[in-house]
Amino acid sequence: MYFAGGFPRKIWQIWKVDPLDFEERDLRCARSWTSKNPTHRYEVLTDQNDLYYLETHFGPKGFNRPDIIYVYRSLTARIIKADLLRYLIMYVEGGVYADIDVEALRPLDRFIPDRFNEKNIDMVIGVEIDQPEFRKHPVLGPKSQSFCQWTFICKPRLPVMLKLVDNIIRWLNELSKKQGVPISQLTLDFDDVISGTGPSAFTNAILEDMSHRTGNEVNWDVFHNMAESKVVGGILVLTVEAFAAGQGHSDSGNHNTRTALVKHHYHASGWPSNHRRYKHPMFDEVETCNWNAQCVAEWDKNKADFEALPLEEQAKRIAVKQFADSIKNPVKSNPNPVPNQNAVQNPIQDP
């Protein structure tokens, strides 16, 4: 059941349906894990069996955490449920977690370099975004330095996983009070998801755990421009090429190198359509720059120059752009009333 170093020989995935009903593209990714790791068990939690799993492990006969079950039952945002569920699974049983659209390029026995002793490692993660020069950017900042959580490995019952879950439960309850609605009716934009349950939440919990384990503050500087993988506080951090190659930023290289271990195809990553990014009414999303410094600087300047204009002039320019967009994309066009100053400057949330 375990690696020599204590990692469960178990591959976990989460999807809407049972593997027997997978689409071909999902089957190809799933088979890459099972074919390269024939000694591992493989299990998928679905929309039909996820709640039973949680009630079994977090109910009265398990960890007795009715708060976790209540929050999970209340959630309607699929991406929040998927994030929370992966952390709960990995806390209970450990093993390997991979998103349904992640392909294994190498067998799991290649994930831990030979120079490391598996017995001294509790978790294996990889860098996803390494762009700390943007850490103070009002939109990109919270997303500029993060570990990847579409693939990671850990041993069961790690305190960092439970702490992450507790952070999420607290965040959801606080947000529910702030918005004055039940958890089932929360309005979440893209950045809420990233910071609340996604890579930023994952990264912050891990950095805090590393600091606790080592007795020294561990921040992103330790992992910036990493040339080789390193272990910090019992957590093995792989270079960006391992889990996040081919992104076009963060010096992530490509999937043809020996250090690339997985390939994320992104075909199951449609959740941003339900949790919109900040989109400026004139200059759209800064994320389209894909962390290119010159592009981001130009977007920032354009935005600042626009906001220096009188509100009447802003409104005119927005109206012209909306009209032009309606001609180019008549189906997608969504002409809105002229925004006030706050609407121009603040992130747009889902209705």
C-alpha cells in the first residue's frame, strides 16, 4: 500500500462522473496514471459518491467534524467543492492527487529525485507561478507566486492539510456573514476562488507550515528562480518544469525536458466562466498579458490615464467600445449601463 518512504500507493481524481463514463480525452489522461503506475490503486470521487465519502470519514464514526460536512453540503460553487474535497481526501488517506485533465509524463517513482530520502519527506509539491516582481500589482499580486495544486503528493493526516481545510471553512463562514447570505448563495469572483481555496490559499498554508516546522520565516524568496528542487520543513518543492511546464511564463520551459513530470491540458478548467476575472471596461483583462512585464506596464498606464479622464469622457469611450464590440461579437455583446467611478475601478463579480 505504501512507498518505502511512507507515501500511499493511491492515485486520486475528482470528476462529475464515474471513470466508466469518462470522455475519451479524460480517459487518456487517467490511463497515463494507471499505465505508468500499475502497482497503485486508482479511485475517482464523483458527484454521486463524494458526500458518502465525507460522511464516512468526517461523520460521528470518523473525525466527527459536522462543520465540514455542513459547509460541503451547502456549497453550490463546483470549483470550491473540488478544491475542498481534494484537501479532505489527501488529509484522510494521502497519496497522489491529479486533476482530471492532467497527464502523467513519468512514473511516480521519478517524482522524488534520488538524492532525497523519502522517509524525510511528507509532501511533494511544485512551483506554478514564479513572478514575484508583480507581488504589489493590484490585480496580479495575489496570484504572482504560488505552488501548484492540480497535482501534489502527501502522506495522510498532515497538519497542514487540516489547517488548510479549517482556513477554508472559516473563510466561507466569514464571507457568508459579510455578504449576508447563506454559503449556498455566495458570490465569488475569480480572485476570491484563487485566494480562498485555490493556489494562493494552498501556498499560504504551506509557507506557514514550513515556517512552523523550521522555526524561521519561510517566504517566496526561498523558491524564486529555483534551479534545483529542495526540501523545506519536510516538504519537497520541485522546480516549475515538474508540474507546470509550458506556461509561457515563470521560466517554465516545455514538456520535452526530463524534468517535466506532468502535462496540464486545461480542458476541464472551465470554472472561470462562472467566476469572472476583473475586466476593465476599456482594456479587458490584464491576465491576457501572461505575465509579460511590458504588456502589464502598458495595461497599467492605459488604465491610469483612462481613470484620470472626466467621468463623462470615460462614459463616451466605454459606449464607443461597447458598440464596436457588439458589431464584432453580436452574440457575446453585453452592453451595460454606463458605470460609475467605482464600477470602472473595482473587479466585476458574477451576477
